[in-house]
Amino acid sequence: MPDSLTPPADSRSGQATPSRSLSLAGATNFRDLGGYRGQGGRTVRWRRLFRSDHLAGLTEADRAVLGSLGIGRSVDFRGVQERAATAFDLPGMTQHSLPIEPTVVQNVRSLIEPGRDLTALDAIGVMQQTYRAFVLGNSHRFGELFAHLLADDSPLVFHCTAGKDRTGFAAALILLALEVPRPVVMADFLLTNELYRRSSATPPPDLPQAVLEVLWKVQAGFLEAALREVDVERGGIDAYLATLGVGPREREHLRQRYLEG
């Protein structure tokens, strides 16, 4: 892989590289997008852009960590009912709701027919369609995310419920806008499989275990489905970002804000 997920310490400065994953008691998929090499070999700034699962379970100690990082903005991709079910209020943090309604479980259940067992392949097909729908029906939400990124460079966390699908596609778009290579973007996407832990307090949906194993994780084919839609139907990442309000001028602003050097 051309870039590691956690680069080594800077031998010139002697300073240790910040940790990518933050060990929070109340969030399992909270991590930093810093350190990846973007345009011109410049690295993404640490401690500016964070992705996470939902923040409703943060402990007081977790909240202190976020406060020490200066995170004063959150972008929440959860749907209306999701937000209401697990609302949170963090002192000093401004919340921005950009709802993308969840459809996965509903779409999987729509495949249930008498005498037919749902399979992992069914679930994979639903997930691929979900990711294509991010491009086909939810692009405006990701454009709004970029508007927040362009507004100022204060530390920001964006999240959904599990921090893996809506959040995963958002993270991919940000890194691609900064010209991080696709293999590295994919590696960050798949890192969810190492970090996300489903809450034992949440009962699983009444679906076969093989289906749940697909839904609780991410696969390269999920993100590839969305990026194929971008490449084939939207003219490639540059053209697609332009439709989100991120043309050449805006991308240069993003580079100045979020890349070192």
C-alpha cells in the first residue's frame, strides 16, 4: 500500500504521529482523517477532520477528549427518527443535521418472500444499491458537508449511526477531493471492520445471521458501487465534485485548509 493507515513518527521533529483511532468508551468508530498523503504529496492535517459513529453514548471522559481536541462542530447524517431516538447535546458543539434516511433494513426485508431464504448475496446487492443511491439521490447532503468544510477549518466530526456507510462515503469524497489515492481511500473505508463494535444492548433485526454479517460490516464492493456511479454516470470525481459545489477554486481552498504545507 502506498500510504500506511498510521504513518510513522516524523524523524525530523522527533514527534510521535497522532493516533488515528481515538479510544472512546462511548463510540467505537471515532477516528482522524489526518496523515494521508494528498495533492502533491502533502499530508492531510491531523486533528481537523474526524469521522465517527453516533455520539449519543459518549461518557464525561469522552466529552473531555472532544473538548481537548477543540471539536466544536458536528455534521449528522442520521435520519429524523434516528436523531430523535438517540439525541445528544454536547456543550460547546454546534450540531448540523444533514439527514439521509436509512433504507437498508427496509430494503432487505422487502426481498422476503414465502419459501425463500434471504442470503448474504441479497444483502450485498442491497448495500451496493444503497451506495449508488448516495450518488443518485443524496448528493445534495454531501454538497452541504463540503459547504461546512469550506466555511472554516475548525475541527469537525461527521457521523451517522454506525459511522460506516453514509459517513464512509462522505470520508471517501473528502479524501478524494484532497487527491488522496483511491487505494488509500479504500483502506480507510475498510478500517471500519476493525474498529466498529455493535452495541450489545441493541437487539439485532430479525434477519438471518449471514445477512446481518453483511449489514454490520463494509466491503470494498460497496464503495466501488458508488464510485462506479461517479465515474460512469457523473463523468468522474472532478466533475461530480463540481456538481456538489466543489470546483477548482473550492478544491484549492480545501487544500489550503486541510493539507500541510
